Amino acid sequence: MTHRRALLAVLALALVVVAAGCGAASTTTSSAGSATSASSTSSASHILRIPYLADMSVPDPDIFYDIEGNSVILSAYEGLLKYAPNSDKIVGDLATSWSESPDRLTYTFHLRPNVHFHDGSLFTAQSVIASFKRRLNVNQAPAYMVKPIASMTTPNPLTLVVKLKEPVDPFLDYLASSWGPKMIGPEALVTHAGNNFAQTWLQTHDDGTGPYELTEFARGRQYVLARFEGWWGAKPYFEKVLIKITPDIDTQQLELENGSVDAIMHSFPAANLSSLPSSVKVLKYPSYLRLLLYVNTHKPPFNNPAVRATLRAAIDPAKLVAEAYSGTGTNSKGPFPEELLSNQPTLPYAPNPTVAAEGVKKASTKSIVLGFTADESGIQRRVGEILQAALEAAGWQVTVKEVQLPQVYDYINDLSAAPDLLLQTNTPDAANADTWSRILFFKEGGLNFLGFNNARVNSLLEKSRSASPAESEKLEREVGQEVVNENGIFFLGNIDNVFVLNKELEGVEQIPAYPWTVNYASLKRG
Amino acid sequence: MAGLIARRCVALVAVLFGLALIVFVLQAVVPENPARAMVGASAPPQVVAQKARELGYDQPLPVRFVDYMERVLSGNLQTSLRTREPVLSNLETFAPATLELALAAAVIAAAIGVSLGLLLAAGGRLARVLRTVLIGGASVPTFLSALLLILLFYSTLHLLPASGRVSDTLVVPTGPTKVLLLDAVLHGEPNVVWSVLTHLLMPAFTLALIPALAIARVLASSCEGVMREDYVRTARTKGLRERTVILRHVLRNACGPALTMSGLQFGLLLGGIVVVEQIFAWPGLGRYLDQSIAYADFPAITGTTLILGTAYVIVNFLVDLAQAWADPRIRTV
């Protein structure tokens, strides 16, 4: 009898919970900060829901150097400069105008008045100095963008004068880069400094000047951006942006089709684009993302330049990109993203089975390994398989191998253990040719995974950084020609930014240099 | 019983030490550079080298191992290379979600397993049909059953949410246990309780499916054997009701192999958690581990492995105790 009573009590409790859950209104009083439950007061139509495939590393603009998470940084923080929507034209952001001295060593920035940080403090030239100094002190990968600075002065609160140690051609592009220096409230930096320049505090908070504040950073679950009512720009339509971590692209697609999320910003399987319901739309924009095939020139068979040269005849980039990317990419025309450098050297890739087969005969071994880094959409695997088929048709025996990105970073330490060929997609740090060639072609470049090393290229790159813009472009063209001639890196495809959105979303603004990112502040429901 | 507990505790320590050693050796021999992963793709070599020095990766292996074990024993599992937060703090964030999912899955697996097992043991046409279903069900991979459930209950019937742990518009209780369902009950939040239950159902069921079927088959086979024993026949001839015979005499004597199977299945369940958390966007250790692997975040991988290994050993320890309770002969082994 006692057991029955207990069972009945449990059932009754369950019924109460179910009834309460079913009847619960979607809005109740908010009491964030306490250990109680409450619902959002924002109406559902003013909440933008975006899925991420993975957590971003940290929402700290002086550390963040990935792609997933760019939209959080760019919503919460602003820099002095940025790129205009859908272009690579540098425009003012927190600087309204700027000038460059004839010797290209001094830059004067006139700052936007009446800009406030999210903690309410006023943005001034001193804020810029504090932010730049913090980036140097934190000294993570993006710090290289402010390292050329020799000194900074503030003639008045809204003017900043920056002197460089030597001319740096891409300096303004550094400032406009999505990974470029962003303004962080100096008071918050002091208050939360701790022993690591506020790195701990900025792992879960922000104090930028952007249109949205980071109000929740629940790692692994979701990030919440709330509209900053004190923003200097036009009031954004969405009161909140909920970024939910949903690691499975199929789940994301189902949620988009059912209206649980508003947009998928990257890695949507290209093959599924043609079978979407009418409630969603697809927007494609050119980006700087490039599909590359690295060649290991440090071991047989591709340490033989004659064998490498025949790879030009074994691959057909146009066919490969068309098959793998289903209309979301085009074959590359030059060694740089086309928008970064005019009159680039052309790519002499022409399929020719006879020439391709001759290369295999010259090779000391026919057995080669092709590595690729898997992505959620499965496209890299598909590219690998298509390449495998093309190379095997020429007579190579190809083993396709999936590798993890951290492994790829480490190949440089033992190139004899690295694969013979490596497929990767990469993007430059900014819309400047130097930010591509320096990381990819320079002997110590961060994305120079298989140790491409050409003395002339290294020398040209040393000169180009401090050369005049015209001279720099000329040198970059020479660099490009050397790289193409060397056949150490093959430039296969230009990958589009593909956004799959709820049909009612309007006002999409994107920037080719900011991959996978749209401006949340410009979006609205139609 | 005290002797059994003491022996198992010693074994627990030995297993954890072995686990720590294996994980450390693995992280030392794999050809990946955690410092590079931490500073980013385009970072110049000087920045990478400086970070490697800061992290102690330039030290000899024995020095690193001693240093590592000292830190582990003092509760310091290092800082995650990806999140830049202490691994222990990350585990505190992610482990409750996994615990909640694993417990729910274990309850569902036990409920389905025992019910199905008894039905199978009872024999008849239904049992034959069930046996066929079991064989078919056990051959469906976890990711496929997850996707099928999402297609049915989310896309088609619109009954259950496809992802997450709770509705994203709810502000959820932040303690005291961090097991959301429990916290929501303790805080008297029916909205949250309902939301958590609806989010929990599909991933827990997916995770429970294969263990439940394994338990059912072992229990059924064991029950069939026990039901042929003399003491069961005696109980029936005494006029005891069939339910009493099954629950008091058959089940207790037949549960030993099923308990052993439950312990083993828990290990498989932990393995399946990575896939299930990925598909259902469940913010638990499986997802934390998956993202850490992609980043070569060895402190996080090591910490997660240790905690999952500890959970596995503890569960099997509890299974041993349950078996000893069910079969007193085991206590003396």
C-alpha cells in the first residue's frame, strides 16, 4: 500500500510538471544572475538564432585567431578601420578619417566622437593606445599587426598619431582585418586586469563598442549577444542573437528547415543546396577562401622538379571544383585571391594524359600519400577522392588519408613523415596580397605547411613589405610567378561564402575578407 | 564485503595510474604540436616556440611526466589549450550534462532491458517477434538511430526538440548540482523541468538502445536457465503467484550476468556519448573531447579521459557490489 501511495505521488508530481510545462507561457520575468529560471523578454521575431559547428576558442580579440567566432568578435568589438560591405575598400569604423605621411611612417587618425564602450565609458584616443598596448602585452598570434608601431601620441582626445618603425605596406589592412586590433574599454582592462591583462575576464565578457554586447558565454551550449542600446550606429533590428553550438551539420539543416534556427553561415553540404524547401534561400558571395594542393618537395618523388611539373597535366581544377563544389566555387586564375592582386601570373594547368603519365615514369616511386583535413560538409573528402582518381588515371598509386589540423601544423618539423600531397583551404588575414604571400610562400610562413622554400621568393617578400604600394604589387607578381614555376603549391579553387538563410531574413552584408561572417546589425526580418 | 571494497579500491587506483600513464605517453608520441594549435595557424615560428617553452613542452619526457602526475594528484589538470580555462573548470561545466544524459540512458536501458528480458524469458510468439526485433535493433548504428529519431519526432511529428539541453530562451538554474533536471526540480521550475525532459528523451533513448537490447538478451537467457531450477519448481508447487516467483526467486538469481553485462555496456555507452552528444548538440564531455581532439588540446583530452575512465571503473565497482549483494558467494572471492 505504501508503495502504491508513493507511486501515485510520483505520477501526480509528473502530471503537475507536464501540465505546468505545457501551459507555460514563453515569457516570464527575467532575473539573470540569480539561480532561478526566467524566460527572455525579447519577442521571438526579434531574436536571431545562428548555429555554430564548434565552440570558438575565446571571445578575446587579442587572442582569437580562428574563423568560427568571427561574428561574435565583430559584433562586440570595433576597430579603427574596416572593409566596406561586399568589397575590399577600406573605410572608417571608429576612425572617421585618416592620413598617411609621404614617408609612410606616420598615420594620423581622427576618431569618431560620442562612442561609448559597453560599460558606459567614453572612447578616446587614449582607449586606442590602451588597446594596442594590451595586444602587444598579450603577445599572441595577432600581435604581429601592431608590432611595427614605434610610438603613439594623442594631440587631442579624438586624434591619434601612430609612428611606425619602418613603412609597412599592409598596415591599414591590418587595422581593417577581422583579426586586427579592436578597441577594448581601458577601465575594464584595469578593473579586471588580474595578472594576465584581463585575459581571464575577457574569456566570458566583453567591453567593446560594437552593436551587440556579449551577455552570456556558456561554452559548449550557447552565446548570447544583446543589442547595445548605446551604440553610435543605426539601431539593429534584432534585440538578441543566440548562437547555439550544434556540431552536426545535418541537425543544423533540419533545424533551419523547421525554423528553429535562422541561418547557416558555413559548411552547408553543396550537394544539398538544390533540394532545400521554399522557406529558405541560398546566398553566394565570392570570398578569399582558396583550395590549395601543397606538394612535399622535400622527399621523393616530388623533390624532382621535372616530376612536379607533370602534376600540372594530371589535374583538372575546373572539373574538380565543379564536381566537388556544385556551383559554390570556381577554379583559381592565379596564385593570389583575384581581388588582392591585379595582373597576376596565370596558372598553366592543362590536363594532358600523355604528359601526366610521363611524370609517373620519371618518378622514383609511384606510391604517394594525399592528405586532407576533413570538414563537416564532406567536400574535402570528395575533392581528395576526385584527385585520387585523376592521379591514378595517370599511373600514380594514391593513398588518401584524413589528417587533423594540428598534425598538419607539425609537418614542418619532419617533412619526411609528411604526406606527398596535402589538400587545404586557406584565407588571407586581410585584403592585401602581402597577408597571403607572407603566410603561404615565405619560408617561415604560418601556413607554409610543407616547407616551400625559394630563396628568390623569400628575398622578394623581404623587400615588398616596406615598398611603395605600386612597387609592392610588382614584387608580389614576381613572387607569384616564382611560386607557380616551382610547382610547390597548386592553386585549385576559389570557394564562395555560402549562406543558407530563412527566406524572410534581409539586409545581408558580408565582406570577402571576413570568412563565414555576416553583419548581424544589418540583418532584419522582412 | 569490506575486503571486497578494499580490493576494488586498490584496483581503482592502479587502473587510474595506468590510464594516466597511457594517456601521457600517447600525447608525448603523437606528431602534433599543441603550442601551434594554441597560438593559431598563421602564427610565426617564434611565437610557437615561445608558447612551447611556456607550456613546458621543451622539457625531457620523464620531467614532464613527474610534473604532470604531481599536478594531477594535486587536482590541477592544467589549462586547456583551446578554451584557455583550467581543464578542471571545463570538466565541471561539461561533466554534469554528460552525467545527466548517462544516468537517464542507464535508467532507460535498465527499464527496457529488464522488461524485454522478462518478456523474452516468458516465451511464446511475442518473444519470438521481440527476439527478431532485438537482433535488428542491435545492428542499427547509434548515429543512424539518432538521425531516424530526429526525423520522426522533430521533423515529422514536431514533438521533441532536435538539439541542445534546454530551450535557448530559458534562463536556467545555475546550481547547486549542475544536473539541470535536478536543479530545475529543486528550484521549482516546471518550465525548465519540462524543457529538459523533452530535450533529454531522444539522446538518452538513442544511447540506451543498444545496452538495453544487450541486457535484455542476457537477462532472458539467464532467466530461462534459472526457471528450470528445482527451487523455482518448488516455489510454483507451493502455490506462489507467478509474479512473486519471477521477482523473488528468478530475477534475483538471474540478474548476475545481466549486471555484469550492464557494467560492460556502460563502457560502450560512454563511447557512444561522443556520437550522441555531437548529433544532438548535447553540451557534455563527449563534445568537449571531440573538439579538444581536433585542436590537439592534450590537457583537455587527458582530463576527460581520466574522468571517463574513473566513471567506468566506479560503475563496474558498483556492479561488483550489486553482484555481491545478489549472490553472497561472490563476497568471498
